[in-house]
Amino acid sequence: MKRNYFIILVLVCSFYTYTSSAAVPNAEGLFRNPNNQDLTGNFVKVRLLLEELPSSAVSENEEGENSLRPKKKFMKYIFSIDKDRRVKLIQIEYVGEKMRDWEISNMSYFPNIFSNLQKDSNYSRVSFYSQLMMFALNDSRGMSIFLKKINSDYELNRRIMNKEKVRLFKRYKNYLVKINKNKDLRKKLISPFHPIDDEKGLKLKEILSSRTYKETEKVNLIRNGGKFYWSLGLDKAKALFENKTHRIKSFSIDTGRGHLEYEFGQFISLDGVHELPQNIYFRALDEKKYRISFLSYKNFASKLKKGRIRRRYKNWRKRWKNAKEKKVNRDLMTTTDVRLISPYNERKIFLY
């Protein structure tokens, strides 16, 4: 029942925000992939291809013809979103595009991915996982962690909310809770949205017509190439978003250790509902260039209860172990060169 009150509160707040002068988006909201549909299940599975693109500075004579071929990693990510909004993650890396069990080269489990990002000092890695959750989960918390590490002028939504408006909606929520518990109170209590005093009525209209978030100079509408975009300008970060859909187009940041640069391709739907960029091109701090290509996306609800993703991880490890044993046996039947047998490892790593 409390959830119903919260939904009503959000809808009312959203209506008054939309009808007021809150047309300028805020930074945290832009990094939620806001044009995407809301998730309906507590699990998300994403498959993608990560390619390290060849450097034009490397000649064929230096490295051979294989130097021009991109180095590929096929990745599978399984996210679990708990009721407390904690996000757990299984990461599986494959050496083959068919992503068969015997092609697994690494597998990791992270019981709280945001905790990992908070502690991590590898900016390329934090940025990668933050953007992955931005697109897969409509979650900006990772991007907020990343941006706050470097930009002192990045403000979270809770820091720029209109406190007077928040207090009004909290009073309305308490009013709904009380009259639901005791119907007789409906005649005795006065709704915060229907004051009987004219002065209070004018104050109510003033609060409801005010912005839910304080105005910011960090987000501005600009014209670029005949089109309008929302431009985010922080002390050490820049980003560009489409005017109407708020789809991100580019993002760059000066980490103090070098620059990270991203370009986002056309947005597509891989499940007929949710959208994400087909390709992401980026340059890491080591100047290496990469391309991320999303291959599949699935949002679903788990039938299991407690420990559901942990149980999935254990099952995956069993499948991996069995597949590796079969692979080694097959290799022993076909070769006597030990160096060619089962070149996979079990180190718990991120991508970089």
C-alpha cells in the first residue's frame, strides 16, 4: 500500500514539474538514458562485443597482418536489482562469438557493483561500467560516482531539489496514509492540496508552479549543425544530448591523468521495447581505441527468491568447470603440445 502512495506522489510531482518552468533537464536525469522504457523485471541480461581497434600508427611490417585485425572480447552481463536498489552483477567473458560454455575465459561475480566503482581508481573502468548500467538499467548512480570523483561542480538531484516542494509532498503523503487507515479522518483532516485559507492557497500555487529542481547553469540548449542539443558543461567534463529524446551523443572528460572520449551511435531496440546505442566508440586513457557493439538485451523477472543471482553464478561456474574438463580431454586426444591445451584462466578481473 505504501508503494501506491509513493506512485501517486511521483505522478503528482511529475505533473506539476512538467507544467511548470522545469523544461531544462538536470545532469543526473540526463545520465539515466531517459528516453528508454522503464524496467519491468528485476533481472537484465546484456550481450556485447568489445573490440580494441587497431592503431593507425602501427604498420603491417612491424606487427604483421594480424595487427590490423581488431582484438575482440565477447561479453555477457547479468544484472540483478534488489528491492533496496543494490545491483549485483555476473560478468562472463568468452573467446568465441557463439558464447558456448567451453569458450568462457573469465567469470566474475560482484555482490555490489556500486561499491566496487566507489573504491576503484581506474577511471576508464569506472566509466565503462557506469555507462553500461546507464543504458542497461536506466541508472545514473554509476555516472554520478564517476563524475563526482573528478568534478567538484557536479550536483546530485537531492542537492538541488526544491526543499519547500518536497516538504509539501511529504505532508500530502502523510495525509493519504492517515485517511486510508481511518476513513473518518477524511472529514476532519484538511488536504495540503486544498487549503481553506486564501493566503495559504496562494502559497500552494506558488510552490506547485515552482521548479522541482533549482536552476543550473551547467545545462544549456545549443545549436550545432542545424540541430538543437542539450549541452552539459562541467569543470572537467562535457556531454551532448539530443534536444527532444535526451539521447546522449558524445561525452568527454579530463581525468587529470588524460582524456576519455566517447561517441554514441544510433539508438536501436534489441528486444522491441528498450533502446540503447548500437555502437559506442571510445578512446581510453592509454590512447587505445575501442568499439562496443550491443548484441542482445533482455529484461525479465526471476522466479527464485533469496540468493537468486548468487545461485545463478554457482550454476554458471559448474557449467564452466564441466565444459573446461571436456575441452581439455578433447585437446589431449588431438595434440601433444601442452601449450595449446585449455588456455583459459579464472582470475577475477574487470576488463582493463
